[in-house]
Amino acid sequence: EACTGWLLVSPALIGFSIFTFGSILYSLYLSFTDYNLLSKPNWLGLQNYVKAFTDDQYFYPYFGNTFYFVVALVPIVLVVSLLLAILINKKAGRLTKGYRVALFLPSITSTVAVSMVWLWIFNPDMGILNNILTAIGLNDVPLWLGDPAWSKPALVIMRVWQMSGYYMLMFLAGLQTIPETLYEAADVDGATGWQKFIRITVPMLSNTTFVVAILLVIEAFNMFESIFVMTQGGPLGSTSTIMYYIYEQGFTNYNMGYASALAWIFFAIIMVVTLIQYRFRHEQGGE
């Protein structure tokens, strides 16, 4: 039976070993080389890593953009998705089911398709958002994706709209595991809605919140498709992230060795942030 099981999963294991794990190891090797896809890799040692931290004028600004998206997206999506889950945490009638579908739909829609729609929404001249702002009397409307000061907030708005529905379902699943007797006992004691939220809902959702926070951090660090479609890193590099910079170095400038080094630096940063989250959770008494 064991041999039969291994035989059945062997195609997936072989594919993963060659195309995923093998590629990861090969990228580690390439990160120590100068490789342009056309000639043999030339061994450089740690030069690519040293260059990223000392000689690359774009590394720190683009890392700052990446950190901006993490800091902006994670708390906003956490709050919005939790509030949405609380609002629709009722017995599933037709209207509630419709709300759930409508809120979840953006998260399973192609990011490219969503980005194309939001390109039209953010259009400074014909976009629906600026038309609404003008209609309510605001004459000095933002240029959104055409303005370095508004380009990152515009992408944050788009991603919050797209991501919140997915994490809303995770919070909704967590809410439905909270015993109703806890709220009934709180009602008997005269607790207000806010007190029940702080004393019951938030503590009972701590595990769900922890998982959502980790997933959000990883997803925010890996923003790429929306930037590729909507801004191409502009204007003036204001929306270019480390992920997009890796793409530019590898597939536009053909600096595959340097792109691999950036990818491993990026991996190390995400790993450290995730470990810090786990450590913080452990210190707070989580399991």
C-alpha cells in the first residue's frame, strides 16, 4: 500500500523537485554569478549581495515602497475584513448570501482584470472616481496613478477592495466558532456591544487574526501584478517594489544573477518578518 501511494504521488513529487525545488536551488547558485541568459554564468561570489546594499541606488527606495504597502495594507485589510465579517455574521438568508458572494468575488477575480477596471476608475479625466469628486464640489481632484504623491494610496485602495473579501471569509469562519452562550452571558451582565467586541470577539479571534496577519504580510510584500498592469513602477519609481525590481532586473535588463540575489535577499526579509510575528505571538501567550 505504501508503494502504491508513493507511486501515485510520484508525478507531483517529481514535478515539484525539478520545476520548483530544483529551480530554487539553481537560483541560489545564480545569485553568486553574473548571468545574462545568453552566456555561461560567471562566478562573482558575494558581489551581487554587496552591490544590493552598497552600490544600488534603487534598492533602498524600492524597499521603502514595499514596506509602505505592507504597513498600509495589513492593518487596513485586517480592520475592513473583520468589520465586514461581523456585519454579515447572521443566519444565511438570500440577502446575506448575496452580500458574501459580492464581497468575495473580487478576491477570486484575476488581478489583471481588476487592475484594468481600476485603471479606468482612477483615470484623472474620464474616471468615475474623479467624476464623483467633481460632482460633489471638489475641483482640485487628484491625478491618482499619474501623481507620485497619490500613486501608492491609489494602489492601496484597489488592493484593499480586492483582498478584503477573502480574509472576510476567514474571520467569518472564526466568528461562527465562538459559542453564543458567551454573548448571552455578557447580555445578562449588562455588557455593551463594544464591551462584547473587545472582551469576547477579539480574544476569541486571536488565532484567526494571527494567521490572517501572516498571510497579509506575505501578500503585501509580493505585490506585483497590479503594479505591472497599472503603473509599471511609476510615476518616477514611486510604486516600484522589490518584487517589481526583481522582474525588471531579470526579464528586462537580463541581469539574472543580480535578480536572483535580490530574490534571496527578499526571501530572507520576509522570513525574518514572519519569524518576528511568530515570536511576538508566542510572547503574547498564543499557541
